[in-house]
Amino acid sequence: MNTHAPLIDPFARAIDYLRVSVTDRCDFRCVYCMSENMTFLPKKELLTLEELDRMCSTFIRLGVRKLRITGGEPLVRRDIMTFFRAMTRHLDSGALSELTLTTNGSQLGRFASDLHAAGMRRINVSLDTLDEAKFAQITRWGRLPQVLNGIDAAQKAGLRVKINAVALKGFNEDELFRLQEWCAGRDMDLTFIEVMPMGDLGNEDRLDQYWSLKDLRARLAERFTLIDLAERTGGPARYVQLQETGQKIGFITPLTHNFCESCNRVRLTCTGELYMCLGQEDMADLRAPLRASADDAALEDAIRAAIARKPKGHDFDYSRQKVDGQVSRHMSHTGG
Ligand code: SAM
Ligand code: SF4
């Protein structure tokens, strides 16, 4: 079958957003994401840049309008700019409305202007603290000045930057207003993410790190008037505007709330596995049908079959005081 009908799942949700992890590797070792000694995939397991192109182009043909590239750290993948430049054709044709990126910012100094030239306009940079020592502690291998330089380069290149910060109890609680003011001063929106129970990192007790965004929001409300925004992205993010500064603050709370009914996305790993839900183990291998033939018909059929079993929602739950619904893979595997 090769009808190019759009992708609609069993719960009548249109799937028009694909997140693609292009590598499992990273130049950082954030404590909530990776263990210190990670074993990475052998190269032959990874989709080549050409295969990534075929994969993404097929999804775009099936109605995907927004592509977010993630990882691991996407900008450490060798020759990744070749892939971004290739995706520009879908922006030019109008098939794709947005090409975007989630990055730790370390390589933006090198790539920001190339990304803009490839048609990218907005990126998310992950940054949990503005304190150099704390930054080194949480990322293990990261250095704050390099990331700040990267953010400078991105803004200079004309990319709109949104900062994503993981809310960590006892770690960046005291920096809530510092981060907010810093972002406001640079005209950047800021989104907080609740720490999620991903993978077995062996060294952290995730229940201890958990800082509820309900609490974070209440702290913000002590200083600002929060206006709820109707804006929806189809994901687990909700936004408020601070009346006093006009700044937008987002909250990604997959654990406190369940926004699965409006989910519009699926996630492709760097080995070609398609996860229909971030919080479930079920996935479809798309690499086999891709490699089996030069024609995309089998791949299209495999994508449709996968979408047909997209689950209604996830099972994360901290409220029972144990990490229920925990999935065993690392965040770097599915790219967040
Ligand atoms: N390396 C890039 C980066 O850090 O932005 C992209 C991949 S990273 C896995 C994507 C996002 O997932 C980052 O914002 C990171 O902070 C977040 N993340 C990683 N592990 C997490 C966890 N256990 N809970 C919540 N967010 C997590
Ligand atoms: Fe690397 Fe991003 Fe994971 Fe940090 S959160 S270890 S930067 S993939």
C-alpha cells in the first residue's frame, strides 16, 4: 500500500511531529541521563546519514510537518551538517514547516551559522545551572563557558533560543529566579522539565531529585502574576506568561499530569527503532524494512503498522512513592 494518507493513530490523533535521535553519543555525562561509563552502539548499528534522510523523508511524505533532531548530542555526530543541509529541501518545498534541534550547546560555537543557513530558526538548549562548579558537577564532562559561548553564537546567527532546565531538588531550586532573570535579559523563553525515571543509572535516587513543577510554579507566583497561555504543542508542555516581564515560562510535567490525549509525536532512535510513546517499551524496527529494499513501500507499511499500535498513554507515576512505570532505556536513547 502506498497511498500517502496521513498518519492517524487509533485514538484519532494525527501524527505530524517526528523526533529523531541521530546518535547515542555525547560529550557530556549528565547524571540524570547517563552513567559515567556508557557503552555506546557499534557504528554499523546506526542509521547512516543517507538512511536518516530516507527515513525522515518518508515520514515527511506521510504528513510529518515538524522534525526535531536530538540525541545523545546531535552536534557530535560526524558530518551531521550534511544531514541538516539535506533536510533544507523539505523546508524549501513547504512539506516541512519546522526543522529544529535540542542540544547541550557545546558545539554551537562551530555550527550556529550553518544551522541557520540550513533553514533552522529555533533551537532548544539544555542548561540546568548558571554556576560553573555546579554545571561541571551535573554534566560531569561539560564546561559552562563553552555552552554560554555557544548560546551567544546561536543568538548572533539569528536562531531563537529556548532554554530547557531539568528541575532538580536541592540542586537548582535556589537558581529559579536567577535563571528566569538571565533568560529574560537575553530574550529567551525558559522551560522546566520534571526529572523522569529513565534507565538505571546506578548512582542516583531519582525520588530524591524530584522537584515538583507544581511547587516551582507556586514559587514563581510569589513574585510574578502568571497568565496561563492556551498554547499547545501536542506534547506535555504547558506555558505561562509572566505579566511583569512578558516572558514565557514552560513546564514539562509528564509525571504530574497526563496530556497524552493530544499527543502528536513519535520518536525515532539512531538505530531506526520507532517508539510510539516515550513512556512505553513497545517499539517498531524500521531499519530492517529500510535496509531490505531500495524502494520505500515496505518502510511506509512498517510506519503505518507502528502508528496503528500507538498506545493511549504512558504509565509513569511517582505518586505511589516508588518509580512505577519506569522504563529501562536511557533518555539518550530516545532523545527526550
Ligand atoms: N544532548 C541534548 C541535550 O542535552 O539537550 C539532547 C538530548 S537530551 C537526552 C534531551 C533532553 O532530555 C535534555 O533537555 C535533558 O536535560 C533531558 N533529560 C535527560 N535525562 C532526563 C531525565 N532523566 N529526566 C528529564 N529530562 C531528562
Ligand atoms: Fe548528553 Fe543531553 Fe544526556 Fe546531558 S542530557 S548526557 S547533554 S544527551
